Amino acid sequence: MAYTKLTKKQKVLNLLSKGRPVTWTSLRKRFDLTSPRAMIDQLRTEGHMVYINTTPTGTSYRLGQPTKAIIAAGVKALYGKQKFAYSNQ
């Protein structure tokens, strides 16, 4: 059986999915990333909800669920201010 090597992106996603915050520094050192922010932005464009927490000690990232406000903003961006009407016909 052949073993498929995981990409850096998949390794970062696996680490974030454990539920604990991951610091910017640990992403940079552990996965040899030039820009952890670029990796996070790429995960976001693929549809993952990655939150940034900024503290005096540094920046950390965590994976979460989108809020109703974020979903509503996405729907508004897609469809604008049109009224929705449903018909049973």
C-alpha cells in the first residue's frame, strides 16, 4: 500500500481542526511557512471559517463555525436587497 504525503495546507487544516488556537509563530516554525497569513487566506477562500485572535502576546488562529451575521452578509453580497418570494405552485 502506498502512503500519500500530506500537503502543508492539509497539515495546517488538520492542526486547526483539533479545536485549539494555533499561534502565528508555531505555524511559521512547524510547517516552514514564509507567510502563515497567506496560508490562512487560502484556506478561507476554500470555504473554511478561520478566525484570527490578536493579543498582546501575538496572533493566533482557530477554526470555527460562521455566525448568522456572516452568512447573512454573504447572501446579501450574492443576491443584493431583493425580496424573496416563495410559491407552492
